[in-house]
Amino acid sequence: MKAAVYDGPRTVNVKDMPDARIERPTDVLLRITTTNICGSDLHMYEGRTDMEPGRILGHENLGEVIAVGDAVDRVRVGDMVVVPFNISCGFCENCERGLTAFCLTTNPDPRIVGAAYGFADMGPYDGGQAEFLRVPYGDFNCLVLPEDARDTNRQKDYVMLADIFPTGWHATRLAEMVPGDTVVVYGAGPVGLMATYAAMIQGASRVWVVDRHQDRLEVAERLGAIPINYSKTSPIDRVMEDTSGIGADRGCECVGYQATDASGAEHPNITLNNLVRSVRFTGGIGVVGVFVPQDPGSPDPMYREGEVALDYGTLWFKGQRMGTGQCNVKVYNRKLFALIAEGRARPSFVVSHELPLDAAPQGYQHFDSRDSGWMKVVMHPDGKG
Ligand code: NAD
Ligand code: ZN
């Protein structure tokens, strides 16, 4: 099969790889019709993780079931399904509690909890930026979609259920947002825009979105948010000014450890400290931007060991709460699917480019450069779209 393979820093090649196949009786095999490039892929693409060269990327996947293992009961050949980026078993103690991003059985490394497709440290699983994908525990992991999911255009909405729509929503839940709250979102990439969208749907009274890319801020503005370009304006000052010095009720971190200052230099602590300073006393902060235990390539000596200079004194003094981690997609995807199916949500608004799989190298390069207008790349390995 053809697949997009990570071949080292800033090198993705589309090559022939062994076909994905049913390996265990609980597996489902998909023919991928829509698969996305994610900001999480960029941490790997830039060589800032311990992703092994030679592995297939892609954890935001939607496709048609073409084979099922003998122990699969519910999912049928011919079904259109979207799968969470998390690979989870459904029967461990964490999965039972809904913590499917922290599945205790699917990562063979005893030191790590949680698994995902084509992802550094998240198990040996191949990604779905390929013609075919093996889905472990298919009955648990597949969200079966209605007939309209055969339409490539409709897939652009449903595929966002694999990761970024639930992840943006998760940011607001980790921040414990309630209707009427004000929310400041750091990052206007696809995840930050989904957090903004989630806050809007849940009844935020006001949302600020912080980034330095004007094209992305314009999309946030169209959603009804107040854009703050941090290369021109201090987001802390602006939020404080707009709230008579109180701060936002909630804050969402949708950037991660490669956050930059106005000049473009990396500081892994910048968004965390901006949040502590722009969220009110007793407010909530949800951190879905990725942080990693080691980052040998970091320009910040502390962060090479995963440590950040966090303004913990202020966080503690303000009595703030901070929730963190990968999104447990299964907690949200069925209900967010219902919002899409009923026409209440159209997360495809983030899609800027639809490419064939062969164009993956160009897709990575432009998205990684945050070239103007390159916001969310979806690919169609089936040649449609
Ligand atoms: P992205 O890289 O396209 O977006 C990040 C945005 O943050 C960029 O537009 C960038 O300009 C902006 N930014 C950089 N420094 C900033 C600062 N100081 N203040 C405000 N904005 C700043 O990526 P994305 O796809 O939107 O993903 C965002 C993060 O979410 C990544 O770290 C990704 O790995 C992570 N992620 C986490 C989960 C999860 O389950 N927790 C799921 C998906 C993605
Ligand atoms: Zn993703």
C-alpha cells in the first residue's frame, strides 16, 4: 500500500509499505478515505520527538471497513467509520472510567500508558496516512457513521471527530467552563479554533483567541471571538483591560511546548504563564497543547528534561486549577457526531487544503511553515476529493 512515512526530521515520503492487515481477531481493517495532518504530527515532523524513522504517520482517520476479525460483532464490512486517535481496549481500569487516552493495555511499553496510531511513544501502531489501516479492538474504537459519510465532502466534518473537535472540546472541559463564562484561548491553529468553537457552542459569553498568524485570527474572528495578535499586543494586558482587571474565567492552552514569543523564538513556558496571568482568581485552565517528558532539541535547557519555569506561585495564590493531557476522544465523539449530523456543528470550516496522499510531503512542508492560508490539511488516499 502507499503510505506517508516519517523518514527523519522534515522528511516525509510517500512509499510502498506492506499492506495493513487483520492481525488479531478483534481487529478491523479500513480503506482510508480521509486522513488529516495534525499539529501533533509537526512535533514529530520537526524531529522534536523520538519518533522512529520508517514509521507511517497519521492519527486522524476515517474510512470504509473492508475486513473484520473473527471476534468482531458489531462493526460490519461496508460500514463507514471514524476512529479516535487513541487506541484503547475498553476493558482496563482507565478505559472503564472513560480515560481512553490512558488505556492500560494497548501500549506494550510498561512505562507508558495510552496508545495512538503513527505517534511517538504511543505504541508500535502504524498511522492512517495510507491506503489501509489496522484498527485494534474495532468494536470499541470504531464510531459507525451514517450513509452520508460516503460523501467525500461530508467526511471533512466527520473526520474531525477523530481528534481535533473532541480535543478542542476537552480543553474547555478541563478548564471547567460553564455557560456564560469568558474564555481565553491560546493558539488559533486547528485545535485552538476547535476550542473556540466548542466554547461558543457551550455558551461562552466572550472568547479571546491569541495567535500571531493573522489568517488564523481572522477565522477565529469569524467564529465570533476577539482576536489578539500577540506580536502586536500583550494578551495579558488586553484580557485584563477587557475584564476590568479581573481576568478571563477560563483559559485553554492549544499551542504546546513549541510555543514562541513575538519574535518567533521558542519558550515552552510562555503560554502557561500567560494563562496563569490572564485567567482570574479561582479560574480554570485546560492544557491540551502537547508537552513531552524530554525534548533534547529544545533551545531551553530546562525543557530538555521536560521542565518549565512555571509561575506556580501566582497559580497557587490565585487558586487556579489546571487540567492536562491527551483527549479521551471516546468521551465526546458520539455526542459531537450528533451535533454534526443534526447540522448544529460544521467543524470542516478549518479545512484549508484537500490533497491526494501523494502530496503529503508538500502538505507537511506548508503546514509546518504555517504558510498563510495553510490551516488544516486533509488527504484522500482513495484518490477522491
Ligand atoms: P498548530 O501548530 O497548527 O497551532 C498552534 C498555534 O499556536 C499556531 O498557530 C501558533 O502560531 C500558535 N502559537 C505559538 N506560540 C503561541 C503563543 N505564545 N501564544 C499564542 N499562540 C501561539 O497545531 P494544532 O493542530 O492547532 O495543535 C495545537 C497543539 O495541540 C499541538 O501541541 C498539538 O500537538 C496538540 N494536540 C493535542 C491533542 C491532545 O489530545 N491533547 C490533540 C491534538 C493536538
Ligand atoms: Zn491530531
